[in-house]
Amino acid sequence: MNSVKSSTSGQNCGCNCDCDASTMKGIFPTRLSIVVFVAYIGLFVNQGILVTATKDEDNKYPYNTTTVVLMTECVKLVMATTLYVRENDFFSIFSELRKHFKVLFVYFVPAGLYCLYNNLQFINLAEYDPTTYYILLQFRVVVTGITFQFVFHKKLSCKQWLSLLLLTMGCLIKQIKQDITMKDIVGYGGQSVNFHVNKNLLLIGIQIFCSCFAGVYNESLLKGKHGTVHIWIQNIFMYIDSIICNILVLAYTGDLRSALTHDSLNSILQLPVLAIIINYAMVGIVTSLFLQSLNSILKMFASSIEILFTAVLCWFIFGIPIDVFTIAAIAVVSYALYLYSINPVINLPANDSVAKRARKHSEYDDEIEDAIEGEDKYGKLSVA
């Protein structure tokens, strides 16, 4: 009996090792995808710190933020064009534009939403410290899950939904801290938890919607929703549409002229502001690679990891304290990441050879899981 148990345990160990390896292969199908994942986190953490560092003593930005957003889109367009012409003729861009004009038009949907998202970032970061801002944005993970199911017609598993709900719980822990009235605790022996729906919270909600739908829809485009189009051509389409959207928004609000004045342009010619523009442009490039090689759900988990790094760096750089609520929120988010790693979402392009291998790994995971369940029930391994 002992020898059988030992043999079975050995088989379990082998199955678990194979399962762990295939799970990691499912999450990160290539080495480049790992680099993209890490770069995405690093650039976004850096963005929050850079934007916060440029605020003055009155919590205001000493430069025209709309000019920054517009210039960022221009830099993204230059970067995408440069990456494309490294391997292709420059004038082929115009033939691709004529060939895929419908795709250029469709990209107005994510471009318009991203335009609104980018402009709202400056407004919301002026009201919240970076850690609180990013934790509040984690409400988008559940909305992304719903949108992902709707756009790709894929049903998330119970474990995947549980991991998303745990991320939301991490957001709530941080938000409740903001609403606890210490005066009530000391004066009346109790505590009052109030949720206030104000303009800033509504703006966060709009920003969340923009992020969720734009991200998932952009992923569907990058993965061939309207046919196979070169990734940098798709980026060029996106940034052309984004520039048009930004100009239309500025014209509507009457800020177009002020955004292009000598003073506005001169105000961004500072090293910290230029760093924001370049960093944000790199965020756009890396995000497109992320959505093509990985998926929107994993992008939300990557965004959650920003909480840990942002909290630590803001404490070190700006002296913003890390309280017990922030630590608790980080702990919940960390467990959610672990739970997701057990059963990750795989959503790669259908014509990609890497995708086919990832699906095989996923199917093998299902066989292993069924085998382990069969062993628990019958006392032996049910697959060869």
C-alpha cells in the first residue's frame, strides 16, 4: 500500500510539474511576451510617478495638459512609422491605407475612447495620490471581464471570475479607508463608512469604461477581427485617428488655439514633461504588443501589479505613507494573481502557430486536472 502511494505521489509530482510548465507557457507563449509584460508594468508605474512629480505646490500642472496629450499621440505616430519602415518601404503605408481603409475607420472607436481616457488621467491624478488612483482603476477588471466575454464570445471560468472579484475587493479595501471617519471612531465609539458619489468618482467611472471597452475592442482588431493587417500599420491607423480625435475635442472645448500657442508649446519643453511624453508614447507601443501577444484580462492583472511598485516608490520618493489598508489591498491583489495563474485566459490569434501550441497546453491541463480528480475519487491515475 505504501509503495503504491509513493508511486502515485511521484506521478502526481510529475503531473504537477508538467502542469506548472504548461500553465506558464499558456500565460507567456514566447520570451518576448514576458518582456512585454514586464515593460508594460514598468512604463505605467513610471508614468504615474512622472505625472505626480510635475505637479506644483498647489497640486496643479504648470503646463498645458491637452498639449501634452496631443504631442504624445504625434510621438506615437512617429514611433510606429519608424518601426514599420525598418522592414518596409515608407510609401507602402499609403497603399496599406487604401487597402485597409475600413480598418482605419473602425479604429476611431478605440482611438476616441483612449483620447478621453488620456485627458481624464491628468484630471484624476490631480485629485488622488498615485496609489489610490491605480487601486480605484482596478474596478475596471470586472468590467473588462464582462466586456471580454461579450466581444470574444468566451465564457470565463469560476476561478477566473473569483480572481477578478478579489481584485475588486482590493479596490474596495483602499476606498473604504478613505471614507472612515476617525472623529466618529473616537467620539462615539463606532465607525462610519460612507460612500460619496461626486464628480471625481464619476470621472473615474468614465475613465474605467473607456479603458475597458477600448482595450478589449483594440485587442480584437489586433488579432484579426477585420483581417490580417501589419501590427505597425494598425498602430499608425490608431494614432492618426487619435490625433484627429484630440483635435476635434480641443476644437469643441475651444482649447485648440490655447494648446498650440507659443506659451503652451514652450511649457512642455522641460525635461520632466518631455519624459512624460516619451514614456506615454512607449506605453502606447508596448500596449499594442501586449494586446496582440497576450490578452486584455492579463493586462488588467499587470495593471494590478503596478499598485505594489507604485506604493513603494511613492513612499520612497514623495513620502506618501503606506498604511495598513494599502498593505491589505496589496495582499488581496497578490492572492488574486496567484489564483489567476492556476487557470489563465488564453486568447491568441487564430492563425498564430504559438496560439495552436498554447491551446494544446490548455487541453493538456484539462486532461491532467481530470486525471487528478479521477485519482482522488478512485485512488489511481486515470490517464497513461
